[in-house]
Amino acid sequence: MNANPVTALIAEDEPLLAQALRAELARAWPALQVLATVGDGASAVQQALALRPQVLFFDIRMPGMSGLEAAAELAEQWPASGPAGAAFPALVFVTAYDQYAVQAFEAQAVDYLLKPVQTARLQKTVEKLQLALAKPAQAAINFEATLGQLRGLLASPASAAAALAAPLTVIQASVGNSIRMVAVDEVLCFEAADKYVRVLTLDREYLIRTPLKELQEHIDTRVFWQIHRGTVVRALSIESVSRDEAGKTHLSLRGLKERFVVSRLYAHLFKAM
Amino acid sequence: MIGTLIGDNWFGWSSWNTHSVSQLRMSLLITVLAGVSITYYFYSKNKGAYLEAKMIEARQHANEARLKLLEAQLEPHMLFNTLANLRVLIGTDPERALTMLDHIIAYLRATLSASRASSHPLEHEFDRLRDYLELMAVRMGPRLRYTLDLPPELAQQSVPTLLLQPLVENSIQHGLEPKVEGGSLTISARRDGNTLTLEVCDTGLGFDPTDSAFTQPAAPDQGFGVQQVRERLVAAYGLNATINFVAPQAGGTRASIHFPYTP
């Protein structure tokens, strides 16, 4: 076994539950060192980057950024593996209600706990974590598997079927006092920007108020690919994709000068055949 | 008539000529009467079926609304997080656990029987809100501060049961719970002349003024709680009640309900 204790971070917005999880973990895994407890998603990302724990316990429903979004953001910002970078932490989601059908993931990289946390179930999680941490060579494979699962969890399950049944054909964008009808066939990219979504066509840019998440439920995901949390692009208009020295991936669209960031979560879409 | 014509040809004499016009009128009348009564028979039969279908539809609608209300009040996140907190307190602070359990019981009892009694005194309304807010205060810790302000002289005023509950739940779920630093919630009652005013005011995230749930009288699927409050106000006070939402300068949401004071 490693001489250094295993470290963890807890993110849970309900103070009593955070305190209880800490106490339960102390009993189930005395050697585990909890570095910090935070109450919201943004602090979870920030503390995880600063403290580099090996295990993360993330509540799913938290103020500001959800546990799922925090995990995805962390995966984005986690330093690329190499001599300098530590392995991506093992993730355990904690939730009161399994709306994500998390049981399906029991055998996989990301574990989950249902609240109230039962002692026997926590023991099982601890054993699984210890097993995973004993095999550091697996870290890279685990990271890929974790990314895959996060993608699955973040995708809205109803979207694919609904979008195929009745795909959106026209975007109604307000320009001044009038409404412009923009054919979806002409749209190259949807990009979330603050409270708006930018709709880019070859020659114009429109702003609409419908959230990107809602739009995605009505557009064909085979035509429009998600490349970032806030960016969806027309796949057939992608001109080139390149990776810089820092490991960041960018792409450009035919006819547009702008370059778009491809998140790590979606970088798997662009591998040479 | 076609039958008569055929018959006339067959037998070689005409009933049109030999019989008086009155007889023809008679046979016409009988035919029309028979036709009308058969039509009426089928019409009423279908009308009965139509009314029955309408009634079943209305009953289904009412059941759906009740189920939706129950689902909203016994929301799984709320329920399991509350139980998780209770489980912790049983181990660490049994006294507080007992108090919390009593609030859970009162909350559940009120929620499950709210559909039966149509109105209760304002005092009871505030007690039920306190049960809910006490549960939320345990869960949210210092992130939630709340004040209930009911002048004693208004305690016996009658209100539809759990009228304010959806508004308070909205303030918590959409205003304060998603706000990192939390905030405060004030629920108050006051009398201005002949008008009774109930207010739910929070310092949460606030609402989007363009959200139709807050501006239009009934927007299906949006803001089910708000829509439900509107419907119950109309049922109880007709056009004498109003509800409006304001986004104060300082942030948050203020919901105000006005209806006639009963001396």
C-alpha cells in the first residue's frame, strides 16, 4: 500500500449531510483524509484544482453549478496527464433521487450513492475505490471511461427521440421590432452567450433567448454535434480540427473566421480514421 | 313515395289521383314523424355517450391535477433529503430529530388531506408553512432565514387550504436553494381597509419577467404551482382576488395576493 494517505474532497450543500458523510467515511475508511468540504459546484471545481484530491464525493443537486456540471468542468480544466499532472480523481456522485438511472453505472468508472447513505452501501463504494486506486496504471483508461459516462449523464435522455420525431425547421429571431425567420438548414452554429444563444449563419448572427439545452431537444444531433457545453455546430460544415501544444482542441467552420473550442468531453469525436 | 309510385304502376291505378290530398298529407306526416323520432333517438343516444365521455375527461383532468399537486409536494428530492437529514440527527441530536420528525408528520398530514378541506383559518395556514420551513431550515442550515408575520387579529380569517404553499415552495426551490449564499424569506398578512393582503417575499435569484407563468393567467405546463394558486383564488373569490409578482430592485421575488377581508 501507498505510505501517503488517500485524499478526498466532499461537495454537498446541506451542512448536516456533509458532516455525516465525513463521519461515515471516517468509520468506513479511517485512512482516508478529507481535505475539504464545500457547499457548491463552483467551489468544488476550484478546491479540486487547488488540492488535487484522489477521490471526489459530489452531490448532484447543488446551488450554482450542479455536481455533474462541476465534474465536467473539472475534467475540462484538469491538467493534462504527464509527469506534472496527477491522475483524474475517482468520482462518486451522491444523490437523493436517481433520476439519472445511476444504477446503470454501478459497474463502471463513476460510482454513485443514494441519500440517505446506508453504511453497507458506503462500504462497497470504499472497497471499489481502494481497488481502483491500487492500480495507477489504469488511470488513463479510467479517465476516458469517466469522460464517456459524464457525456451520457449530461445528455438529456428524451432529446434524441423527440428531435427525430419533429425536428425544428426554422428559428424565430427578433431583430429590432421584427421577427426574422431563419431556416435551421442555414445555421452553422449555436453558441450559448450569457442569457442568449448566438445563432450563426454564413452571413449573419442572431440572438435568441431560448436556452441551448431546450434547443438541443429539437435539433437532429446527427446534423448538429455538441463540441462544448455551450457550443453546437453543423458537422458537415466543420473545416478542420487542430490540437495545440497545451492539449486544447479547436475547430473552424467553413465560411466563418471564428474558431471554436472543443471540450475534452467531446474531443473523442475527432480522431483520424 | 317511390314505393307508392312502384305500387301504382304494378296495380295499374294511381293512388295520387283517387285518394284525397289530405290522405297524402297524412302519410307524409307519418313518414316525417317517424324520421324525426328515429333521428332524435340516435341523437339523444349519442348525446348521452358524448356527455359521458366529457365527464370522464373532466374527472381524468381533475385526477391528473391532484396527482400533479401531490407529486409536487412529495417531490422525491425533498423527501429523501429530509429523511437523510433526519437519519443524521437521530445519531447526533435525538432531541432535534424528534422535533424534525414532528414537523415531517404535520407536513405530510396537511399535504395528504389538503384536497379534502377547502378552507381553514389563516393561523393554520401559517402553522403548515412553519412545518415546511422548519424542515428546509434544517436542510439548508444558515443559508435560509425566514420570518412569519401574522397579526393576531387576522388569525381567524378563512383562506383556501395551503394556498400559499406553492408560492413558498417556488421561493425556496427557484429562489433560495439554487443561490449559493442563500437568503431570507418573509411571509406576511395585513389588512388595508376591506382588503386582505398576503405576501411571500424572498431575496433569491428572482424571476425572468418575460416568463409567461408570471404574466399570463394560465400557461399550461409552466409554473404549475402559480397556475394552481390562480385557479384556487378564482374558485374562492371570483374576480375579487388578484395575484401579482414583482421583481424588487434589491433582487428576489415578491408575490402578493389581495382578496376581500371578511369582518
